[in-house]
Amino acid sequence: MEYQLRRSRIKPGRMAEFLDAWLAGVYPLRKQFGFRFVGAWVVEASDEFVWILGYEGPDGFAAADARYYASAERGAVRPDPAHLIAASVHRMIRSVFPEAG
């Protein structure tokens, strides 16, 4: 399983709108494309949205992510929560636990 940590600073005062759009569009569509969610959190004090996304497939995370973004389904997500993001950082991460493989 490959994991990615995503941290996004949401435009001030737009977190509720972002969450509604993300939960209605991105969340179910990512699952449909084979991604798994470790979790998603809000950092209230800094208008940040933090989530960890996993993918386990023979094509790898990068190919699955590219396929997701290139899909007609992703292009049709309305409202698109991406327009409510002021800045974002994505980093691939790995577990340090021996049982994680």
C-alpha cells in the first residue's frame, strides 16, 4: 500500500463549503477509483484540511492518481472543492512499523 499525506489551506471562511463539496464529490469518487482513506481532519485554528490517502494496485499510486484526475467523472465534480484551496502540499509517506511491510 502506498500512502500520500495531503495538507491544504482552505480559503478563509470557506471550510464548511469545502467540506460539503469534498464529501459529496471527491470522497466517493476516490473510493470508486480504488483509493482508501486512512482519515481526514480539520485544523480549525489554521483553516487546514489534512488527509491521508492510500492506494494498493499493480499500477501504483502515481498512475492511479493521474487516471483519477484525467477522468470525466473528476472533471464533472460540481461544486469543485479545488477552487476553495488557497495552497496545498502533497507528500508520499511510509509507515515505520515493521508489520506495515
